[in-house]
Amino acid sequence: MDTVPKIIIGLGNNGDKYLPTRHNIGFWVIDFLANTQSVALKENIKLGGFIAELELFSHNIRIMKPSGFINGSGLKIKQISDFYKLESTDMLVIHDDIDLEVGKCKLTFGGSSGGHNGLKDIIAHHGKDFFRLKIGIGRPGFGDYDAITNYVLNKPSPEDQEKLLKSVELSVRMIELLFNKKNIELARTFLHTESKL
């Protein structure tokens, strides 16, 4: 791969009460990346989110946290992708994944939503051909929708919090490596190896 994403999007719910929850791990990564690059995310109502522009290893990119709720992310992302004439393949979407162990990270391309409502909405508006950075939050069990909903919308335990914060830092290191080397396989190998430690 000799190209890199043109926009990095973290999924989450807006509002202070949602910020520390598992479901907002995508927002955590975007905030951490913005902080490391010394840029400020600013709300753009027209484009449907909180957006910043930055330069990573001579690549000009945008980072975004869609406004509103995670289940409506697709339409908000379509607004900005249409405005800047971006293809779905230009996007890297960061989100929580209940089927991965807490803190484990995985970089993929395409595929189904895996039951993630935010991804379902993005796929409905863009198709499935975009990069995903999945961050594991674990799951409370199988088959109980209410229990899963309650789990993802609550704060992690202190132990899980520590693992997730490490995964956020690791994710940003992977993003920097990707833009530095312009090699998706190198970035994927780094991420998958380091998140198993």
C-alpha cells in the first residue's frame, strides 16, 4: 500500500456522561491523537462533527468525531466525505469491539458490521470498503442484548481502564507508523504483535 487514509474517524456518543464509557473508545483515540499533534477539534455543524486538520509525516489529513449518537454516524460521515470528495477507501474508522479481549487491537479492511450499530449505519451510507481499527472491550456474555447495551454504555473497571488506555496509546503509535512508512501490512503487524503483549 503506497497510500494512506485521508480521514480518521473515531466512533462514540457525544455528551459528558458518555465520554468515559467503553463505547467511546474511538473518541478516546481521536482525542489522544489530537493532543499528541497539538491540534484542537472544532465543531462544524455543517459537516456533522468535531474536526481537525493535521499533518502526519508530510500527509495532510483530517480527524473527526461525528456529532450526535454513534448509531447515526453514517450520515454525519457522509456529509464530510461528500464535501471533501472522499471515497470510502479513504477512511479509517476506529471503534469498540465486544468480540475482542479487552485492550486487544486489530486493523482490518471491509467486512460486516459484526453487530456494531455505528458500523451498520456507516455501511448503509458508504458500503463496507473502509479500514477499521477495532479495539477490544470484551463482553459480559452472549445472548443478552440489554446486558451488552448496559455494558458498553458504562465505564470500564479500573483494571480494564488501564488496558484500554494502553490500547489507545498503541493505536496512535500504529497510526503514526502507518503514515511514516505508508505500509498497511507493517502497521498491521506492529499493532497485532504489540497488542498481544
